[in-house]
Amino acid sequence: RPLNVTDALSYLDAVKVQFQDQPDVYNQFLDIMKEFKSYAFSGRIDTPGAIERVSHLFFGHPQLIIGFNTFLPAGYRIECTSDGPTHNRITVINSDGT
């Protein structure tokens, strides 16, 4: 599926606003995105790796974790449910249905 630029920019803005007092978190996210985007050429970070890193970085912010779906290739989807204030269950669905 093609990347919706409007959704992508809205998501980036949401991340920036959420972490306005923690610019290092936003910068780490941008680094993950750069590595993820260049994966096809460099082999640095694949889709599961990007999902794992974003999930750790945005722990406690399930809407941001779910919002990362905007950048995932066809066949991948993140679902996030809350098991209380300090626990999120993250499920990654890939094209195999697992």
C-alpha cells in the first residue's frame, strides 16, 4: 500500500508534540525511520526490527505504537491493547497471519 503523506506527517507531528520535552526520544525515532527506510539498500533494520524498536521507544504510548502502522509495508499490522497502566500487549500481524 502506498504511504499516505498526510497521515505520515500527522503522525510525525504527534510524536514531536508527545515528546516535546524529550527531544532525544523524537531524534531516536527519526534515526529508526532512517534505518528502516534504507533497509532495502543497507540491511540495517527490517520491519520486525523497526516495530520492536518503536514499541520500546514509545512504551506507555499505545496510540503512537498503533500509529506506526502508517509506515509498515503491506502484510504487516500492529495491534496494541492495554493490560493496565504499566503493561501494553503488542501484537504484530504479518502476511502469514501470525
